[in-house]
Amino acid sequence: MRGRDLFEKMTDINDEIITEIENISKPKKTVYMKWAAMVACFALLLIVVPYISHFFNEQDKSPYPVEIVLNFNDKMYSLVNTDKSPAYENYNLEKQITPDMLGEHLSEMTVQIDNDGNKDTFKLYRYNNAPITEYNWFPRIIAESSDGVYYHALIGSVFNEEKQTAAEVLTVYGLLSARDIVSIENKQGKKITDKNFIEEFYNGLFTKEYGGNDFIQENVYQNTGIAESEIGDLYRKHADEKIYLKIELSNGLVIGTNFTSHNYVEVDHGLYFKANDSWLDLVSVFK
């Protein structure tokens, strides 16, 4: 997929792909707003690159040379189509998909599978272990190609303030309380399963103050009195200090989160919660 296509398809729904862009009239931005917009664009690219790296295939091993994206139920899913994809570890995916993992048939669609315009038709199935919610969408599904090969397909960056709440994002993963969390682990393999720690982690992170990319830009970069010339350096500093965590749930699903030296913590992709200082002290053990 071309970079321009990917960027354009992210900007509407904070997802990896978009099919339409609505032009909405907004008031003229101040110089800080313009800077924030530039930083936000850069931030989106930095956010999506590590995410997409979970799904990019080993081109010499996969029958599909590019990322395959499926649009189902107004949500975008990326096909995990290489055995060496980090997604298997990051999202606890089974290497072999067996018939008992297939739930109800959801849809069938034909999508482009390479840059030459070739297409394939996929049948989509509910993944049996995925939580069923009133919101009628799933964090992961199973896709069957026309030649009968099964693939995991993972939902992309889904949070959109105009379309859903933070509760919807968390509920679809089956995260309703601290009891749903089995462990919290950083990239270096430090894993914490202590129930008291997990309860403090949950209560301190999932607060009533949350939002999308505008939320963090307005509160960290735009309305803080930072000189225009310093915003870029500050953003790079926060990016360099970022710590990535995996929240493993009792249903086997995993939610990615990351934090840095400010109080706005990213959960999943494009959803930010405002955590307090005591929460940052708590998770400092992962640094």
C-alpha cells in the first residue's frame, strides 16, 4: 500500500485506511494550532508505523506482497499473512487456525492484494474466542482466501470521538474491570501479575478524561505556552522516552498501551487517557 494512501485513510477514523474524507469548515488556526497540526501529522505516522509493522509480511514468504486490509462493519482489519509477523506474539495469535476457531460467517468481500491490481475474495468469520458485545464488532476475525487458507485479521486504530466512547473500545476487548487483566508486560519481558498492582494500574489509567489525537495535542503541546520553536524538540523527547506495554486479558486478547513523561497515556491506537502522577510513579517499574 502506498504511503499516501495509508496517510489519507488514517486521517478520518484514526485507522489505517479511509475510503472517504469529509471536508469540515473550521476556524482559522493560530500559529500554535498550525504547529500542532504538523506535529499531529508526524505523530500519526510514528504511531502507525510500529503498528503496521505487526502486519507487514515477509515478501519472500507470503503469497501477498502488500498489506491486505478488509473493511467490515465500518471497521478496518489488517490481514496477518506471514508466519514471522510480530503480531503472533504481540496479540497472542495461534500459529495454526483450526476449524473449531471459526464462528459464524460474517461477510465475503473482494479486495486488492498487490500493487498490480490483482484481487482475491475472502470469507470472513467471527473468531470464536473474541468477546461478543452489544456494539457488534470484534477486535479480531478470521479471513479465508479463495484457495482455502485461513488468516487472522486484526482491527486497526478504531477510536473516533464522533463515533464511539472509550467504554466501547475497551468493552469490545472484554476489558470491564481490573479483574479482566491477567498481566502487564513491557518489551524487555518484565511481567507483573500482582492483583493489587493491576487494580492500581486499572483505576489510575482508565479515568473519565480521555480523547483522541486532538486531546493530547491540545493539552500537551498547544495550550501549554510552549514556544513554537520548542514544540518539535519536545515531541521528539516524548517519543524517545516512550515505554510500550502489553495488557493481557483473561480472554487471551492483548491491548497495547504506551506512556512517556507526560500524563496522557495511549491505549489501543489513538485513544488517550489522562492518568495522574501516582499512576506514572506506579508504572515507572517498567522503565
